[in-house]
Amino acid sequence: MKKSALQIARAAYQPKLPVTLTGAVKAVEGAPTQSVADQDDIKKLFPNTYGMPELRFEKNPAPAPGKPFNVGVILSGGQAPGGHNVICGLFDGIKKINKDSRLYGFLMGPGGLVDHQYKELTSDIIDEYRNTGGFDIIGSGRTKLEKKEQFDKGLEILKQLDIKALVIIGGDDSNTNAAVLAEYYKNIGAGVQVIGCPKTIDGDLKNEVVEASFGFDTATKVYSELIGNIQRDCFSAKKYWHFIKLMGRSASHIALECALQTQPNVCIISEEVEAKNQTLQDVVDYIAGIVAARAKQGNNFGTVLIPEGLIEFIPAMKSLIAELNDLLAKTPDFAQKTTAEQREFLSANLSKANAETFISLPEGVARQLTLDRDPHGNVQVSLIETEKLLSEMVGRRLAKMKAEGSYDGKFSALHHFFGYEGRCAAPSNFDADYCYALGYNAACLINAGVTGYISSLRNLTKPSVQWLAGGVPISMMFNMERRHGEMKPVIQKALVRLDGTPFQRFAAKRDDWAINTQYVFPGPIQYFGPAEVCDQPTLTLHYEHLDK
């Protein structure tokens, strides 16, 4: 495969490890843990892996010689920048413990474990993927590991390859599955450890012990570059309103971070919409008001950032979608019905309030809400063209305002959805370092003999050599949520905190950004140069540390 000049230069980059991990380590136990909610329910479901202590790594002045062991690795779910470096760090970590250790990659996600599809990852393969974007070293998939038959089938190949530990690199659902698998293998005495690594560009897998999920840094910088480019064009042409939808189904972290970096005229934060019990029309009126205020100054242009999952946070829509998810889970033949039959069925079977909301929606949006669910039973909000829906409704609102004499401008909208553009970008220096350290740290957790833990690095706003390495039980992040009509243990998603510093900084400035053009143009990710240009973490992470 032909390589670009940047690929060749990046291959030579050596990620910087926390100083603790640069030699032999020992695991030091902290206090026992408990889940963030529903403690009794979670404890019953995870009797063998609940309540385990947090771990931190310290230098080991008198290490015993490391024994060789085999490890399996899985990339699960959507791609995120830095996944290759997690695998590279894991490879280097187990080789540092013993040069005869071996790493096997299961192909195309968890399905590769169940179907016994794998390949050994040798140094020649690993070196081709250092500091690169994508998950193509072994591929990824969305198969959910949740059935005993899958666990047993996977164990067959793990035993055949003499694999001691399995590392699952994924988001909240994938790490939930990792915890379930760890509990099952521990319960039957399988002798296989399971370790997780936190991945998602959405930024919603984080808490007090996992400060960031990898990929968020790179993806938001890619999107911010694109938004900055659009804003420069917008400021040049002075005739378009750009409605920009940003990936992030369950939380608005991406939209908020991009707003902090680029200072758009409007950024909707889903969590605020829900907290204020706003309707879709309330959101439309807010945007239309800003469009009209700018038009009075002769500025018939602007940018609007919209989180992908906005529809699910509007209270009336959230209630409708929750009932739809349950109803459709119990109606396997729904997809075979005609569009008219589907609307009639839902109108008759939904509660009165939700049926009224459903009937009031534009036919296209109502149809999009009934499309096939994702593997977790959720509506696929990325298929709902929220940016077009909002711009059309804003246009209609402005037409009414013009008829009333309260608006005398021009409104022309363009639409964008930024998602896939950021998922496989070459990782930023932050993500390159963070991911490599996560993988290397996972090797240390394996060597410590633990299972059901997630690789954890803290102190992330400091230079990487000062990061604090360790691990935390995945079970401590659990709560119970309804999935496919049943209550199940899942990692609690981290939503935008309206009392947190990142949102507060945004809220203090947005009225100024709305009326006065204050665009910032971040430009492309920089890999070479001064630290203030190349190595800075996200503003979200920086501001969150101010809260600590």
C-alpha cells in the first residue's frame, strides 16, 4: 500500500508513556467499589466481580521475571481515532513483560471471537499501523456478546490458542458486554481474564475514574476544522445559514466542544432542551429569533450546530421514542406492514399523548422514527435529518414573522452532517499518546491477574509522562436501564452537565456569539511543532479539570 508523506512521518512518532509505565510495575489496591446506582441489583448480577477495588500502578523495584502469555484483542462498535495505537501499546506491553508473549486479533469485532476468525498480530503487522487512524488492522463489528452460547463458543477458540486474557476495545455497551463476559468466565472457572478499554468519539463514556474515552479529542478537532472552514466561507459569502448536525446520539459533548472551539452563532445542547422541558417549536423559535436579530444588522448568514440526538431529548419526543422502542420490540412483523398500516397501528397502540405527538410529526420524520432499530434496540437517530427538519421549520417561522412585520431579512439554508469524517482520522498527538498508554496499561492489568477491569489513565490535562495509570472495575460504572423492553445492567452514560464548567463557559458567551460574528478558525490538526499547537487536550477536558 502506498503511503503519504504524513503517514511515513507519523510512523516514526513514539507515543509518550506515563513515567510509571516505563519500567516494571506493581498493582496497589484502593478501597472496595460499588456501582453508581442500583447497587443491590448489580451485586446480584455480578457476584464474582462486584465490589473489587480500584487499582493504581507504582514502580516495582524488585520485579519477578515475567512469564510469556497469549492475549486476544477485539475492536468493537464504531471506529474511533487511535484504536490501532491501543493495539500497538498492548502488543509492546506484553512483549515487554516477556518477548515470547503473543497477540491474536479477532476479526470484524466480537463476531470474530464467536466464529473463530482471527489472525496473529506480529511485529511486522503492528509496525504498519502505528499512529494511524481506522480499525482496519483487524476490522470492527457490532455483534453483541450477551448469550451463554456465544461465551462458550468464544471460550473454545480462547482455549485452543491458549489465550490468558481478552481485551475488548469499545464504548459503553461493548464494555458492558466485557463485564458480563468476565463475570461468566470467572463463575465457571474458565481461567480467562477480560479487560476493557474506553472508546467512543461521542465522549459519553467518562466519569470520575475514566476521564475521557479515546477518539473524542481527534474527532472534535476534525469537526471543528470543518466548521471553521464553513464559517470562513459563510463570513465571505454572507448569504447562507449553515445547519450542521454533529455525531453524538446520547449526549451533546461533541457539539459543545466544537462550539467552544469555533464560537458559532447557535449551538443547541440537548440536555438543556430536556432540562427546560422545551418543545421542538421552542427550539425553532429560539433559532428564528437569532436569525431575525442578525438580519436587523444586515447579517443574513450564520452557523447552527445541532447534536445528532436532539430529537430524543425533547421531552415529548423522548416519551414517544421510548414507547416506540418497547412497542416495536414486541411487534416483529411491523416492518412488513405498509406505511399506512404502520401509522394506523401506532396511532391505535400508542398512549394518547404519544399518539398525538406521532400524528403531529411531518410524515418523513414519523417514518424515520419507525425504521429498523440499532443492535441495542434504539432508534437510529443518525437517519433522522434533524438539520433539515429544523431549517424547514425555521424557514416557516420566519415567513410568519415577515407577514407580521417582525422580520425583514433573507433566509437561505445549507445542510451538513459531520460524523464519518472524524471516525477514522489520524489520531492527534493526545489520542496517539492516550491510546498507546491505554493498551500498554491493559497489558499491566493482565499481568496483575485481574479481570472485569477497564484500563484507566487520569490526570490527562498534564503532560502524558505525568498521567496516573491503573484500572477500575467496570461494574462500578453500572446502573439498570430498559433495553429491548427489559431492565438490564449497562454503563451509565455521561451527559453534558449543565452545572459543569464546559457548559457554563459556553452559556456565558453564546448570546454574544449569536448576534456578533465571533468565529474562530481552528484549522487542521497539527502533529509537528510547539506543544501549544500540537499537544493540547480538548477544552472540555481542560474545563472539567477546573471542577476538580
